[in-house]
Amino acid sequence: MANVVRAALVQATWTGDTESMVAKHEEFAREAARRGAKIIGFQEVFNAPYFCQVQEPEHYRWAEPVPGGPTVQRMRELARETGMVVVVPVFEVEQSGFYYNTAVVIDADGSVLGKYRKHHIPQVKGFWEKYYFKPGNAGWPVFDTAVGKVGVYICYDRHFPEGWRQLGLNGAQLVYNPSATSRGLSAYLWQLEQPAAAVANEYFVAAINRVGREEYGDNDFYGTSYFVDPRGQFVGEVASDKDEELVVRDLDFGLIDEVRQQWAFYRDRRPDAYEGLVQP
């Protein structure tokens, strides 16, 4: 397996319907494949608007089964067509009354490797997610993909260091963080938290944000998606804060071992001293 992985992410504006939104992401993926990318990830609940700006039962219509629903099946075909690993965030219905904010990881041959369910669910103005989603119960999986070991952490999760660390302990080399975050009091954290997580856990992070305003609220999604390396340095430029964009970058996975040998954070952990961290 090559040490350098060409990776992609997409920040997109909402088109107004699922069919055109999925079609737009398919075209972005095909362009990424033409540019040599071997993995691509999309934004939080990529095939729908960010409906959590309101609390209305009509928005349960965006949910679908995983992996048997139409969007994941279409993304499996896309993965086979392009030969890319695809990280697919969707609104999952497991059974009646059981809904999750989920990301499916599809390998380059179209096989479904598994899914991650968002653990930390916000319930604040403009982000009424507890109305829709149960907390994730599927652990912290790291998927052995065609490009390496890939994990997922979703949006609000990024404020909690424990999951970042568990993904590192589980072997992640690259963690996708699909998000929907708007300008406001925490906007400055966007370029602080994920680079800090990449440093603390010594892996690459793909930070993806939606862009633009949508019809269900006042949230102004500000894009600025990026890749960051295990030293906390941006890989290339940060994306636009106003326009949708396909970001393609070369990630040197050899840097992971180099940094871990130099900084040795995993060696110097003290799990024997951390018991109090998990007390309620």
C-alpha cells in the first residue's frame, strides 16, 4: 500500500431535493477520481438539508435504512464505478422510532465495511438534533479500507476528545469529520479543534462543513473545509467560506509513524491514571 494517499472531500450547497443533491455529489466524486483521488467524504446528512434547524415531524421523511436504502445503494455503485472509498453520511432509520445520524464507509469495490453512529447529540437553538436522533451505540469503528485505516467522527462529536482518542487507539490513520456548523460563537473553534485532535492523536483529519444558507433556518454554514496532518498543519489551502468546493489533497501516511516516533504521545499515555474521566 502506497504511503501517499490522494484524498478528497466535498463541501456543497443544498440544491432543494435529494435527487439533485446526490447527483451533484456523484459528479464531484467522478471529478475527484479523474484527479486521482482514492477516497472521498461528504458532509453531514449530505443528501438532505440540515433540517435540525427546526423540530418538525415532516423531516423524518429524509431517513432511510442502512445499508439497504436507496442512497447507500447508489453510493455503492459510485464506489465501484470510480474505484474510490466513499464516506457517506445519512439519516438512518433502524426500525420505527430508532433513528441515528450515521456515516457509512464503502470500500473501493462497493462493499459496505460498516457504519459509525454519531455519539454526541446537541439540543440547542438551530441544532435541535435530539428531536430526531438517538445517541450512537455502535462504538468507535475503524475500517480497513483500500487506502488504509479510516474512522469517522460527526460534527458535534468533535468537541469531545475521548472519541478522537478511541479512534486513534483503534488504529485510525485518517478520520473524516462531516459537519454542519454555522457562523457564530463557536466558529473560531473550527480551525482549532480538529488540528488539535490531529496533533493529540497523531493522524490525519478531514474536516468537512456545509456551505450557504438553507430554507429551514438562519444558520449560515461557512464551509472552510480542509485536511490537516498529524503535526496540525493544513494540507494545502482551506476551502472557501462561501462557495461549494471539491478539495483534493495528497496525504503522506508515512508522516504518522514519523510523528509518533518523534512525539511518542501513545507511549506516554497513562490509562492507569484516567479512571476518573469516565465517572458520571
